[in-house]
Amino acid sequence: PPLRAEWRPAGEARHVFTHFALTLTVMVAELPPANPERGHFLAADRFDPAALPTVMRTVHEVAAPHLDVERPGASG
């Protein structure tokens, strides 16, 4: 069966290119651990947003505060 999730808005990511502006509505959802059929997931402590293209880094900055992910050095 398809994986169901309750999506909620995280905010908007805005990025300006040379000739146009882009506004993306960012949505987040909590999902159970899954075994993807293709591709791979990277553990949060190994993820480096600096490796993303600039526009996707902006999306990550909007989404990250809304994700329930343990981060190295985070106290809770």
C-alpha cells in the first residue's frame, strides 16, 4: 500500500535568478523509516546542506526547523 503522510506547511522559500524570481511552498511530513526501492537516504548527521544547489539550500533552511530530527550537538 502507498505510504500516507500528513503534510503541513513549513513556509515559503524564495530564490531570485538572473531573470526571474521563484517562490516555492515548502511542505513537511513525518514518515516512518522506509526502505526505498531506489536511491538512498542519508542519516541526518551525515547530511551537509552546503552540498546542495543554492535554491535547494534555501528550501532546506525553511524545512529544517519543522523536522523532528536529532542533530549532533543538539540538546533537548
